[in-house]
Amino acid sequence: MRLAAKLFIFLPCVAAMFAQIPVTINTASPLPPATNFQGYSQPIIATGGGGSYLWSEVRPASGTDPNCPGPLTGLPPGLTVSASAQAASASVGIRPISSGDWTFCVQADDNAGSVARKQFQLRVNAEPIVNLANTVTVAAGTPAITGVNPNTGRQGTNNLNVAIAGQFTNWAQGSTTVNLGAGITVNSVTVGGQPAGAGFASQVLADNPKGFWFLNDVPGTPTTAIDSSVSAFNGTYGPGVTAHGIAGPSWVPPSGLVANFTGGTISFPSLLNLGSSGYTIEAWINPSLSSLTQTTRIVASGSGLNGYGFGTAAGGGLVFTSFSRQDYVTTGLTLLPNQWQYVGVVLDASSDAHFYVNGSLVESVAGALATLAPTGNFTIGNQSPGVGHTDEIFTGGLAGISVYDSALTSAQILGQYNAAQAVSATPEPVTTMLIGSSLLFLTLLLVRHRKRENRGSAK
């Protein structure tokens, strides 16, 4: 009986003691970071008091509450503190729409006289950047995208200008000929006039190149040298080649910047055989003075014992080499340093080399031996790197490089050069069939779909 009496007295004391434990918010601050426009849900947990609480965000004046000293920014737009009535925990959710660092105060009230507050920090990171230049593709006819401006975009509605060369059909909202990648939709499409100089790309593509590199590639890690021909023979920028490193010729679409070579090369995964004769190589070059005092290679494919190379020569000339067969070197030509010039060479069926500058034939050099099939990988900016070959490096700007397994005519080469100089004075009409280069104006809605969190959410 004595023991029972002691128990009867002790148990109420224990109950009273537990009833006096104050409410405490236990979740640590700062909260895990959120990302703009992406779903977010983070539990806020309390203990003590009655065990269930009314939750809210409060904003005491700065310096008046030691638990939330401030200064407070409040929750970022798009997030709220929410929970069912008298819940044991709350949730911060669900989709922030403004990046930055935020400070806010959360209150838990057990509705029995015990209240807790705690200050939290939350970083909301900017939403990922979508690389628009890499997501835009075309599928009708055989057009090529010559420029995308701007190159990148974020969540929301964006106006995107896409310069397109070639033939394409039925540009319309919802058309399957426009593909912008996952998470991007097209709200509207209009076709404008031909951009200044964009006819150059159409002219080159009409001549059926085996490779065509604008070299206005968007910088990346690494940067890819996009081949705009049907071959899709892409290369990789190496050290010593800066994407968007120099202002290009007038025909280059926005941003107008192209590759600048300061001792590096663009490498390719395999050789590029243009045939034993009857082929053409062309390029826009802005050579440094150094490139005009020695042999350099704009392009090459071969081991040094076979294949071909085309570039500049000492004295400001041009040189074409059919390796182990013949060096074709101009003698009456002086190129200008630090200026854009359109140069080319045609090796005809008789293995004679014909050199062109700015659309005009400037010199022909007789030959007799056909080119041996290359065994070394294709390279832009130096001699193909076979065994011991890392020399003859071109320095300066390069753009609009094209190669053909046919001998272009003088009229074709002049047509390309003239097209690069042309400026369209009047816009082309919008029709279901457009031939040549046009500017496609896309109004895009960039969206990111995320699964909503069910517990505690922002509305």
C-alpha cells in the first residue's frame, strides 16, 4: 500500500513536467538550396508543447525577436510555409520563381500557450541555361542553320532569331520541321527577309560541298566545329583555338565572331578523302603576319607521305601540296595580313592547281601526278598530325571553310564571293517554299516540367 501511494503521487508530477516542455523548431538553417522554376519541398520539424502545431511565416520587426533577428526578406516568390491544421511538421514548397538569397521566419504554435520561432536562410539558384544553338534543328529539305541569336535562354518567353540557309518548306506553328529539343515549345513562327551576306552560305551549299565549317561555333567544353554540309563531319577545337575569338567576314551571322588560331588546331576523328584529282578547297582567312612568312596549312589530311594540304607560303603566297608528289606554290601573289580574304585552290582532272583570291583566278601551276589517298586525319589549322607532324601551324582567323570532291568552275567560285558581299535590300515574301537564306523569328516558351510534391506545397 505504501508503494502504491508513492506511485499515485509521482505519476502526475511526471505528466506535469512533460506538459511544460516548450515548443522547439529543430530543422537546421540554412535549408538545402532550391533552383528557380523547379519543384522544391523541405520539411520543417518541431518538438515539444502539445505535439501538433499551427504553422505560419511571420515577420517581426528587425531586432525585436532574438529568434528571428533579421533583417528578413521573407520567402522567395513562389514558396510558402504550409501544413494541415495542427500538423506535426510543415513544408516549404513548391516552385520558386526568383533567384537569390532569402531570409525568413517560421512560427510553430501549439495553441496551448507555447510558441516557437526560427530564422531560416535559403538560396535559390538561377534556373539552368538552355543552349539554344545546340537544340535548334531543321528537317525540311536540306537547310543549314547559320546563326542563332541569342545563343542561350532561360525559363520564360524568349524571342529567338535563327538564320537559315538552303531550301525549306512549310514553316508554321506546330510544324514538324522545327525541333527545339525537350522542354522548349514554339509559340509562333514568322519568316523575315534574307540577312546581309547570308546568301554566301546558300551558294556554298548549292555547290554540294563534302564539308562546310562556318567556325562561328558556340564556345563549349570542348567546342565542336559544326559541319553544315550533309556530311555532318564535325571536329573539336583544341588548345590554341579560341571560339568567337575574332570578328569574322561580313557574311557571318550574329554574333559575327569566328575562330581565332593562336597555335592550335581543330582535329577530326578520321581522314577526309577528296579523290586523286578534280577537287576544291576554299576558306576565308585573316592571316597574321607570321603566317605570311612561312608555310602554314589551313586544312590538311594525310600522313606527310600521302594526302593533301592547303595554306599560306613564305612571301605572302599560297601553297597546295599533294604530299610526296608536288608542292604547288604561287609566285605572283601577295596576300595581306590581318585582313579577310577568300582563298581557294582547284586541282583539276589533269592535276593542275588553280589558285583563287576573292573570287578571281590569280595563278595556275601545272602538275602531272595524282594525289595519293590520305591516311592521316583531317585537320584545320596545321598539317595533319601524322608521326612527327605538328608543324606548319596557321595563326589568325579562319571562317567559311569548304571542301569538295569536284572541281568547281570559276563561275561557281565567283558566285560564292559575290554572294558574301550582297546585302538584301528588300525582305522576301513569306511563302510555303523559300529558296536561299532567310531569318526565322521564333517566339519560344521555355518550360521545365517537374513532379509536384504532395505534402506541404506552395500554391
